[in-house]
Amino acid sequence: MSVGTASVPTMRYGFVGSFGTVAEQVALAREVEAAGWDGYFTWDAISLGTDATWDPFALLGAVAASTERITLGALVFAVPRRSPWELARQALTVDHLSGGRLVLPMGVGVTEDRAVAGVSGRGATPHGLRERAALLDETLAILDAAAGGEPFSHAGEHYQVQDMLIAPRPVARPRVPIWPVGVWPAPKSMARAARWDGIVVQLRGERAMEEPTPDDVAALVAHLTEVRGGPEAMAGFEVVLQGQFAEQPDAAERAAAYEAAGATWWIDGRWQGPDAQPDRQRALVASGPPRT
């Protein structure tokens, strides 16, 4: 598919390993690679209900050492819970372990996580969306500066950094790819995504839990193309969708429609119900991605 004169990459497919032990997740990631998927993703939470949660960077480090080809990440990293310099070091470590295969889907986190809602005092994550969004923006700027391999400084509302060097540089250049959540058609959220390397698409308001339609994707790609400066500026920019398509009989047809609209990644995630079990996830992975 092409937008104007710029070629859009063939659709790639990822799978979210939602549940199971650490060992089961590492084994699942190897099966994701063997079954022909393009990416393995975990998730990032500290205290959500009674489900076991794991540190995403520790898990992805183990997966990086156990796989060779697939892209690695989390849907999505909750940025305001971390200091930017610690996040830069964690990402750099997995980037080098994986040979440059890490990506950073990033968002403001969810207040349902008790690490947000149930914590107060020094180091607590702000509850307000506006402040968490400001922390996200400053963190992304610091991550970008940290990837340059030179001492950098940052003077922001929330963070002040003076002559910090984080070495070595990432394997991925110019930085580990940053994919912010972009809420369509919210102007500020879309402007944030347009500045970086990709967008994890979410719809606004009452449609927040819905999957975008191909028409939604086409509209937001047209918007991003204009904001970024034309079709050539979209080269390498990833448009990332989440949904449930493994084992679905119309998955290939749906994927073709999304690809034609400009999507470049489609990631299957199962968050609750009978599909959110290790054995069931192994079966879904084994069914393979719906290549068009």
C-alpha cells in the first residue's frame, strides 16, 4: 500500500503474552517466533487485581536472550511511574541484549493500577491525566537526548538534568523506537505521536474500548501525513493497532483492509476470560498470524 509516493511496509503481526509464569512467558515468546509472528509484547503493571504481574524489562531481557528475530516491547509501558534516566538504562540494556529489537510503546498508565491509585507520598505517581501527560512528554525528550551518546541537560517543569551521559548508545538508531499511545482524534495526543516513531492507536471517549475501523485508520494516517510534512516523512513511521484476530476466519480480509488504510502493525491481545490462560494463548500463537 502507498500513501502518496511513500511506500508503507507490509503489515506485521504481534502477540501479547498476557498471563502465566515468567518461564511460561519466555517459552511463549519462543513459540511466537517459531510460528511466524513478527513481535512479542508483554504488559506493564504492578498491582492490577489478583493476576500475577512481572517486570516488563526483566522479562523482555530473558526473551531477548531466547529469541533471534522478533520485535520486543510492552503494551504499553507506563511512563510516569518511572524516572526517565532509569527508563533509559532499562531500555538500553534490553536494546543491546536483543541486538536492537526493542520498541517502546508508551503511555500515561492507568489509575486502576494500585501502584497509582493506592500510593501517596514521595515518589507517588500523579493521579491527574494532565500531569501524567506532562511527565510523559518530558520523559520522551530525555530518552531522545540520552540516546545521542553525549552529555545532555534538560530543564523542564518536572525534571531537571545537568550534564548527564548514558552510555553506550543504543543499537537501534537514532534511538530505541518510541511509539506513544495516540488517541484519535484528540489534537494534543495526536501531536505527541506525530513527533516520534509510531503510534499505538486508541479511540477517544465512548469509543475508547472499540477497535478502530479501516476508515478511522485512513483518517488518522492522512492527518499524521499532513502534520509530519508529507508522505516521505511517514517512511518508517509505525501505525500500530490492537485487536483479537488469531483463529478468526475473516482475519486475513480484515488485515488487508487495515493495511490498505495505512496500518503497519496489528497486535493480538487477550486480557480477560478463557483466552487469558497460558495453554489457550499457546494455541492462539500456534495458529499463526493472518498473512495477506
